[in-house]
Amino acid sequence: MMSNLKNIIQSINNKDLDKALKLCKLYENKKNSDIIFNLKGVVYLLKNDLEMAENSFLHSIKINKSFLDPLKNLYTVYHKRKKINEMLSIAHELVDKDNKNPSFYYKLAYALEINNKFDEAIKYYENCINLNGKEKKYALNNIGNIYLKKNRPKISIKYFLEAFNLDQYDKIILNNLLSNYIELRDEKNSDFYYKKAEIIDPNFSKFLFNKANYLFLKNQIEKAVEILKSNKNQIRFLTKLIKIYFTIGKIEDAKVLLKENENIIKKNENFINFLGMRYLYEGNFELGWKYYEHRPSKIQNFFSEVKEWKGEDLSSKVIAVYNEQGLGDTIQFSKFIIPLLKISKKVILVVPKKIQNLFKTDFENLDIENNETIKIKKFDYKISLGSLLKYFYKNNISSDENLIRFEKNSLDKWKKEINKAKLNVGIAWSGSFNGPNEPFRSIPLKSLEKIFSLDINFYNLQSEIWDRDLDFFKSSDIIDFSKYDLKEISSIIPNLDLVISSDTFLLHLSASLNQETWGILNLYPDWRWGEFYKINPYNTVKLFHQKEFNNWKKVEHEIFENLNKKLT
């Protein structure tokens, strides 16, 4: 019998799959049939006949429940067939059968990760790490990726570095480190790991892509474009090139590439979302809303057992509306909860914990919960906050109608604190370090130097200050309010005379509090400042729009002139 097994394995190793399959069928009813059916499944797996592979592995397990190989192989089949629940079940079974095997903990963690059960995934990845198996570096790398998904880039760096220290030649781990440092705008470390990547493999596709990102963020636009153009046969490079063309104002070049590569582009989920935003910007709402639904964050598995709302009658139903975008989106789009309240028995709005206390709670049929502690409830339906727009964006929603509130006691306190002898202006000039559209939608603080010469009290409202702005900030007379949380900031803003902000959540917070707000926009800004803005404007917002890519001089001058008028 052993010779039969040897012949099958040899045929598999020689990639003579038809012969291997023939031998498996010949011997499957003889001794060691559990092993034969497992090998038969391996052959089908190699032939990419996943259904037959699954059946063979299940048959092997039925014969011998203690045989682990078919269980491991079945896990691979379920992964390929995207049967996540089955993957989880198999992984749990493997861990139960052998709780000292790091590979099994890795499989379980990975299944949990792709099911967006991130905290559980981290727990089992750490079990894998502690058992010091061959998957240790991958477990560390994957924890790093999870923290990126949780928007915790500084924590993710820690895990990427640990993984890198285990294998400094692993290109995927090195690329993750490089990519993360680029996103964090950490030039020193970006330079360091970029040089390492160049030594290891300068032509590695992921390195080249990051090189283009790296050069673009260092404002070496032509060099970045050249790399992207040379590799535009790859979808990532092509779509990035189109995005850059839009960003720098080469709109016609972007549209030509879109037209030439339409069929390829529409297969890319990530880019279709971007395309949707461009259509929305231009006022093509039919295509805009359709493609906007392809945004990557939409795949978050928010209570997968609950049905997505598609416009059904809600008069006797409870619907959960969950946040899956940035803080600015959440604040701005929360106003679309108001028409939803009118047609629903109850709405549960799920938002990030840090902004939970910014929302009104005096609606009878509205609950505000945070996405860290919410438990399964009797939701009849769910919908993401961003997806809500396509149902209500045409509604006659008042510009000052929103869910944002402030604490009266705190409001009164700041009324006494703010010195009214001068004009009081809140300022927020940059978004988060790793924001998706940074650094170009943020304005360098020094680019507003002229306005700080005016006899005005300026108050910093943002919590993060980039390295590039630190020296200027420390030498300025800007009063620093960065230590206050958002609840406090929401009480400070109404006591100011004006808020000036780049395209960050503070712009939306200020506008939603009906404060006079001046918005600073880059050359080709986010879609909401296009045609959509005209439909649902903030009455209190005045926009200052960049006319030339990465040139803020005219914007600075316009703001200076308008502030001067306020002083006279």
C-alpha cells in the first residue's frame, strides 16, 4: 500500500495530475482510504476543481476524524471559495484538536481578520506569536495591517518593525513599513526604508508603486508621474496616475485615460469608488451614487446577519445607521438622519466613540451609540451613513438642520473666557497625518503667515500638528487649544467670531454649529464641494479655492483681504 501512496505523491510532485487522480480512484476503496481521499482532494485542489476537492476532503474526514491534513486542506478550499464561516469553523476545530500548534492559531486569526473581527484576530495572532512558529513574522505583519484598518498607524509600525527584525529581506513586510512611513509623512524613516527597498529589489512592483507615492508626496510630481506612466499596464499604477492627474489639475489627461481604459478600470473596486466621487463632483448623480457604493470601507462586516436597507417601509421597523468614513463625513452626513427619523420607528446611529457626545439625544426615536461598545440589537435593517445620501440628498433639508449640539454650561463658560476685545478666529489648517488626501488638501501653516500679522486672536483648534509646521507654530502668537477634546471644542467654536479651516472635520463641525466658517480648498477638492455642495450647502460657509496646484499664495491673499474688511 505504501508504494501506491508513494506513486500518487510522486505523480503530484511531477505535476502529472491526471495520472495521480487515476491512481487515487483506483485505490480509494482499499487500505488507508482516508489518506487516499485526502490526496485525491489535493489533486482536485491543484486542478482548481474546488467542489470536488471539498467533497474529497470531507470524505477523508468522515473516514478518520482525527486525521488533520484534510481539515487543513479543507480550510484552503473554503478560503478559495470565500466561505468565511466555514473557514472559521474549521480553524476552531484545528485549534481544539491541537492547541499547541502555532499554524492553527494563525489560520483562526486570519479567518477572523477577513471576517473583520479584528480584536479576536489579534488575540489569536498573539497566540501564534507566543508559540514562536514559522508564521510568527506573518502574524506580526497581519496585526500591523489590522491596526492600519483601525486607523492606528503608529501602533501598526511597532508590529511591522518586529516582523521586519525577524526577516529584513521579506519584501512584503518591508513594503508595509515603507508604505506606512510614507502615509505618516515620516520623511526620515521613509528615506531609510526606501533605500533598503532599492537595494533588495528596485523593480519589485510594490516598491515601485510606493516610490511613486514617495516622490509625489515630496512634491517631485514629474518623477512620480513618469514611474506611473511606465507601469500603467498594471491597474494600481494606472488608477494612481489618473488620481494624480485630477489632483494636479490635468483633468483632460485624466479623462482620456479613463476613456481608454474604461473596461479595465471598472473591474477595480477601489477605483470605482473614486470614479463615483468624481461623477458626484460633476453632478452626475445617477452614476455617482452607483459607483460610490463600491468604496472599500463599505465591506466592513457590520452585523452581517442584519439585512441592508434598500428603501423598504420602516414605519414599524428599527434601522441601524453605521459610520464607515471619516469624522468630517460623519458630522456632515448626520443631517440625513433627520428625514430618516420621519419614516422610521427607531433609528440607531452608530458613530466613533470620540464624537458620540456631539450628537443630539432629544429625538424620541433616535439612539446614539458608539462602534466600540454596540451590541447586537433588534435591528430590522442596517445602512451605512454614506449610503443614506442617495435616498435623501434631494430632500429639502435646511442647511442649519443637523444633529450636532453643544453643552450649554460649557458654552457659557467659554463665553466668559474668550477675550472679546479683539476679533477671535479659530483656525485648523491641516488634517490627520495619514489622511487619504494629504498633504495637498492641507495648507502649510507658514503659507498663511500674512494673516497672522493682523491684530486678531487666533486659536488653534486641531489636535495634531505636523512636523513641517512645528517651528512656525511655536514662534507664532496662535493660542493653542489642542489639549481640549471635541466636546469642549464644540462649545468654544460658537463663542468665536469666525473659524478658518482646510477641508477637515473641523470645517464641518464649525459649519454644523452654524458658525461663520471659511473653508480652504485645494485645486480639485473632495466631491462634496462640487455640485452636491450646491444642493445641500452650509449657509455659513465661504470657500477659498486654490487656483493652481500646490500654490496657496492667492488663497492667503484673499483670506487676508477678507479679514481686513472685518477689522474695518
